[in-house]
Amino acid sequence: MKKEISRKFCVAPMMGYTTPYARKLYRILSKNSFLFSEMIATKSLIYSKSKDNVIDNDFNNPVALQVGGSEIDDLTKASKIAIDYNYDEINLNVGCPSKAVQKGSFGACLMRDKILVRNCMEALQNDNIEASLKCRLGLGKELNYEFFEEFIDEISKTGIKIIYVHARNAILSGISPQANRSIPPLNYDFVKKIKNKFPNITFILNGGIDNLDKAENLLKEFDGVMVGRLIKHNPFILKEVDKKIFKEKGRLIDESIINNYFEYIKPKLGFESIFRLLSPLLSIFFSVPHSKDYKSKINDYMKDQKINLIEELLIKFVSERNLS
């Protein structure tokens, strides 16, 4: 049975970042944010012995599993796996522009074939899980609303209820995936227009949302927002989401929050690399001036597997930098 879940504030799927460990930290910080796994190719989801490194879901709900693929049988199997792992939603990536993804015949290049995307969405649909789509506005350097509307119109025939739109085109050659997140111009008006055209679909806006005030203001016009780099650079921003976006009483980041996360990762030390376990936290140092000494000490402690000293240092850093 599908649940009624708020998607007002979603944390975007990010390769190498929205790991099961990151999602655990995000859930400790915010009980209401809607989370995403990293994208996983359907072949890997079905056949890889190490798939749990990407899709393990330790009660981090509400959460979506994002998949990349275009083979109908594989997508049907992927939907069943998502149910087995207690995901609330399975999301098809039709927005990633990387060459590796194009070679696998999934991602943004699928927007060239709206009939195939419709068939893919039908394969994902199951009474026990929500099937959604994440796409761009279109392909190439020139924006074309008619192309976007015709694409959404075809997908709408599946009865889809939720579409996440990165409000830029995808440029499939000549620029990197990273540049594709900033160089193609944003156009929120296309998303406003499509929302009015298809009122029975929930459209979640992604792209260019770099602070919570902007997110809050955009929610006056859109059904929901999705952010990525903002959370990647400082996950502790999530502590403000429940207060600012969901209007709940705020709470401080205190020792218990850091302790909670370390209690979760300590038993995994020895089975998983210490860097991967700590990486969701380490990004907080990158944008903070004069944090070089902390980074140096953390690096030394990681080499020696001194996780208790790392925990103490992180608590000290959060307290001194007023992240709490």
C-alpha cells in the first residue's frame, strides 16, 4: 500500500554522496526530509553482490531508490527489489548527462524517446510502491517548451503522480556532468507552466536552490523542492529544515546527534572503509575558513582508525563553529 508522504523538501540523489551512511545522518538531522539513494543501474541492482553498499535502507524512510535503465524486464525486477528493501518510491533517472550513462542507454538521453520512457515508467509501476521520474527540461543548448510539454504529456498517460524536474536542459556532449549542473540556464517558468497544464501531477523543482530561504519562497509557487549541493556541503543545514519548511520546533545540534551517528557507524568499522563511513560529515570542513588543523587531525586519526578521537573532534568543531 502506498503511503501519503510529504515531498516538500527532498535531498537529491548524488553519486558518491547519498550513501546509506549519509542517509542515516540526514535522517538523524531531519525526520521530515524526503531522501534519495544514489542512482544505481538496474543491472547492478539485480546482479551485483555489493548492491547493498548503495541501496541498504536501515529504516531511513521516507526514501526513494533511484535507478537508471531502459530494459523493461529489468525495471520490473528493480521495482520489486525496491519493495523488498522497504523503499517508499522508485525513481527513474532521465536527467543524468554523463557519457557513461549514455553508453548504458539511460539518463537524459532517454528524453529523445518519450514512448520508451513511458514504457519504462509502466514497468516500474506497482501497487505497493510509488513510481516517479526525474528529468530535465530538454536536450541541447536551446530551450523548447513544446518539446518539454510533449514529453510530459506522453509520460502522463501512465498515470504518474510525481515528477522531479531539474529546471535546465541537459547538454549531452562538450561539457562535463558537473558543468551541466550550472551552465545550461535555469528556467523555473517552464515548470510553473507544466504544473498548470497537468494539475494532477506533483512537480518537484530542482536546480539552483542554494539556501533555505530560497527553498521556502519557492514553495509558495511549487509543490516541492529538491536540493543537492547545499546539503552535500553542509548536512547540518538539515537541522533547520523541519523548523523552517515543516514548521516544527527546532532543535540544537548537540552531542547526542553526533553520538547517534557514531553509534551507527562504529560497528561497521572493519567491514567498511572509515572514509566512507565518515564522508557525510567531512564535507562540513570544506567551506569553513581556518579548518585546516581540524582536517589534518581528522586525516591522521582516520589513518590510525581512532574513531573515538574523531567523534570528540567533530563535537568540538561543531560547537566552536556555532553549527549547533
